[in-house]
Amino acid sequence: MTDPANDWIAPLGQMLDGLGIAMCLFDDQDRTQAWNETFLRFFPEHAGHVHVGEPYCDNLRRFYLGRLGPDEIERIDSYIDAGIARHRGQTQPFAFEHRGRQLVVSSLRLQGVGRLRVWSLRHGAALDLLGQGAGLPQDAGALSSLLDRVPVGLMQCDAAGAITWVNAAFALKYGLHDPRAALGRTLEEVFRQAWTAAGTPDAPACVQGLQTLREMMRFTGAPFELTLPGPRTVRVQARPGVDSVHLYAHIDITELRLQQERLAEAEQAARDSATALARESALLQATLQNMEQGVAMINPQGRIEFYNQRILELLDLPRELLDTQPLLEDVIRFQREHGEFEDQPPQALAHLSPHSLGTVQPLAVRQRPNGRMIEVRSIPVAGGGLLRTFTDVTERHQHLQHIEHLASHDSLTGLYNRAKFMECLVAEVALARRQQGRLAVLYLDLDGFKPINDAHGHAAGDQVLVWVGQTLRRVARESDFVARLGGDEFAVLQRGIDHYDQAVALAQRLADALSQPWTLGKLRVQIGASIGIALYPEHGSDPEALLAAADQAMYLVKTGNRKGGSLVVPRQTRGGGAPQMS
């Protein structure tokens, strides 16, 4: 490690060395300032050559001299120019291979310092810290990296309540030096250890938290709050998953809770003394007017005695309405007349009742007509009335939705992944069983894909897979579920069919569409697909059996006496068993 001007660089480099993460710091003129030992281990071509003040273009030249073949070396200057542009504009991590290692590189601009670049092993340090195989797919390197960046603590538990995976933010919140230390334990055990490590296992907050966990962990989906040493407050929100696997989000609400407590305390102090009321009112109003949350104080008679500017912006309410100190029910009536609560589920509107302020739902989240997500909290005030806060949680909601999308969709084609497809298949089989309906599972394996991949590279192969996904989605009905199961294998769940011929017709349409030639750059591409069909209930009464039957039927097609990528459409069998191929 070099001796840079910034005292924090050397300890940072040594810390990253301990994690197996390489780093290199450049100033605003793209000149090398500092690096660590792992950087030289990942990029040995720089050993003995890299030096403080070296331009990044010289660094890149050494890098490409070791990578480019004779047919590419003449274009080295264009590669260097592209590398410098990528360095200056990078905002997202990307992966590449170097000297047999799969690396992920991230870049961060540091104001007044320059740009810091860090490299980690794609299937090494990042996944190992998370506990590879403990709840995430084996190929989830990019997803793991993304989840570690999320400031929300994430925890996955099995049906027995044992933790199968956590992200780095969870470990930080609960004082764990290594996320793997949480695996196999319950949240109650991790919570108790956090208080034990703080030296206060008998603290009232710990005792109350353990009681809350014993009560609330039985009701997956009901949000609850825990107090951690510090003190810090987290709200825990569960989302049930597939096969009794549940995902819990641990959101730090310490600052929001402190603000709400200060407001409640200020309100109580104002009621206790007329003198204190005049003094505290100015402070309270200044605080409220500068809060990110919208605030309304409702007296015991249901009138809105106070509001801040933010509530007008969040709810699009006219100032002249609230300036009259209207009844809460008048404001709700105004909002209904302007379509504020249309198409909202009942649980999102439970806070609207103006007749029983003391028993109103304390927390609700609803979507406004403009698409923004609003969190509404109602805090009873001593002596009657409510303190109600409105918080815009749109970005947090979108972030969680994005995480859910990544967990259920194939990152290349945008189709459902295998886990999400099986979730849909489980639900549709249960529905068909209740309604005595029928459905079909079509299992597709591409013909002629491997030669394209081998001859033209994985980038061309990926474009073929994207085209296949688009074609399947175009040919299938909107009500059908289309998934990429892995590699060049796809599946279609055809819902609500009446007879076998409908499945055969869909298979034929898919085969015809996939066999059409198309152009990939200057390459003319033509592939095909082997398709197997399984019907419910003829070929299986449960999801796993249906998928296996369709897979077996596809295999029979695949291994039949056919030439090239031609498709053989299966015909209906008599009785049970897998479909036969014609």
C-alpha cells in the first residue's frame, strides 16, 4: 500500500485486503494515487510498474497488452479511450473475466478526492459473505451484490423460523461481524444476542422485544417494531414466499420515531402550561414546517387544528380548506369527491373513519391517484385527538418492488424464472382442481442453439435467447405464463383450456414462430424447438408431476429420429402417463 495524502486511504486498503477486495484510487485528472495488495494480486501485470501519478491511460495500456491478441492489438488505442470513458461515467457495477477470475468492478466518485474503483471475485468474496447457497440461487452474484447495497436489512426464514439468508445491512443492524453468523438461528436468538453483546440482556426493551417476537412471528405479514441497543428502532415487515419461505425487511425508523415522539411530547407540554404553550408553539411550528412528513393535529372533536405546508403538497389539498379548521370528515368527503380513494383495498383505507379517533388504525399505506405511495401514521394524543403524519414512501416501495422483480424474473429475457413459474403452476393447479378445469404445460428446448453459441460467442447466444423470449411472449396469450427455466429451456403455462387440441395448436404456433429465420447483425439465424406437452389432470395431478411429464415428452421429441431443428408436435394419449410424440 502506498502513502497517499489522505490518511483514510491506507487503512481502507488494508481493510479491503482482509476482505479479498482490490482497490485503486485516482484523482480528478485520472492519475493513480493509491492501491492495495489485492489489486496487484488480481492484476499482476501492474506489479513493479504502477506508481503514484501514473495516468490511467498508461495503466490501461498494460492491462490490454496482456489481453489483446495479434488481431486486436492494432485497435488498442480505441480500447483505451473506451476504458477511460467507462471509468469516468460508470454508475453501475459490471463483471468481466481476467486471468481466469470472474471479477465485478464498482466505481465511486469522491467529492474533492477523485474516483475510487474496487474489484471483487464474482463468485468469491461477495457470495461467501452472504453465505452462498443459503437461500439464494447459485448464480445470484449480481443479485447478491445488489441486495448488499440495499440500506434495508433483509432476512429470509424457512417454515420453522430458521434464518436461511441475510444481507449485509441486516448484519450491521444486529451487530453481526459476518452475515453467516445468522444462518440457522431464529430472529429471537439474533435479537437476544444483540442485547447481550451490549451488556444489557435484562433491559426492558429487550424483554419487550422478545415478547413481541414470540407473538408476531406467528403472523407472517403483520408489521411490528423492535428496539435495538443504541437505542435504535426497526420496523419489521414480512412478505410470505413460496413453500413457507418468508422474506422480512428490517427498516430503520429511528429518526422518524424520534421526530414523532418529540412532536407528541411537545403537544403534551403545550397542554400542561399556557406559558409553555406560547413558547413551545413557535418551536413546534418551525419543526413541523421543515419536516419531510406532512403533519396534521386533530383535536378530540375531530377538527384539524394544525397542518404544515408539506401536507398540502403530498395530498393536493387546498390551503383555503384547511385554514378553516374543518372537521376531518369534511376533508375526507372532499377527497372522495375528487377520486382520492378509488380502487384502494379496504386495509389501505381503515384510517379514514373520523368517528372513533381513539381506535383508528395506527399505520396504513395507500396509493394516490398520481401514483405516489403514502404512509399514514396515527398517534393518539393524551387528552384525546390524534397526531397524524403522512410520509412519501414511493421510492422505498419501488425499491422493494424492484427487488421482488429481480427475485422472480430472468435477468436476460425478462421472463419469469423457474421459481416464479412453479409458484404460478402451484396456484393454477389448485384453481383447476377446485373448478374442475384444465391446463397445459409446454416444455421447450431450443434446437440449433449450441452451434450459434459455440461459433459466435455468448453475446450472440444471449441475443438469440432474448429474441426467443420476445417471440414466446408475442405468440402466447396474455393470460398464459411464459418462463425461462434455465439455459435454452423455456416453459409456457396455458391456462383455462377445454381440450388437448388447444395445447397442440399453441405448440405448433410457437414452433412455427421460432423456426422463422431472422437477422442478428450480419448473421442470418434460424433455430427450432423441441416441445413437450403435459395436461392437467391427464398427465399429472400436482405441479411437479406435470412439469416432469412435459420435460419427458420434450426429451422424447429431442431424441427422436429428426433432422436439424424441425419440431415434432405431441399427440394426446389415451389414459394417463406422459404424452406421446408423433
